[in-house]
Amino acid sequence: MRNYELLYIVKPTLDDEAREATLNKIKDIITSANGEVGEVDVWGSRKLAYPIQKFRDGVYTLVNFKADVDFPKELDRRLKIAEDVIRHVIVAQDEK
């Protein structure tokens, strides 16, 4: 298992329950693939560098997790089709 970081941005129009549901869905995807969710850091609403889907702000969330090497590809696929997620990036962390 490797360490990964997922940073995703959701629409600013979502209420707290919808943002929490999105986070829980992502956690379920990770744990169902025998991964381990680590630290979750909600950065909150921030201004985007450029408009995405006509939004100028977004709510950022950083999720640290451990998973098999093949898993980020599947997570990326699922996040691309998620309606509430407007951007995401998955980065493998260096082994220390």
C-alpha cells in the first residue's frame, strides 16, 4: 500500500449536508477497496484561480489515504463522473 493525497473541490452552492455526503462517499470508495482513510482536512471556501463551470469559488477538502497502486485510477474515474466535484487531483506521496 502507498500513501496518497486527494485534493478535491466541490461546488460552493452545496449545503453542509451535501458536502458531508460527498466526503462520506469518497471515504466509502476508499475503504471498500481495502484502503485506509487518514487525515481529512477541510480547507473551506476559497476563490478559484479561474472560473470552473461558471463558479468563481469552491470548497476545498484534502484527504490523506493509503491504498493499492491500482486504486487511484479507479478513484479518478469515479470522481470525474461525480456531479458535485468540479476538480480533483490525486498525488502519490514519497516514502519516508
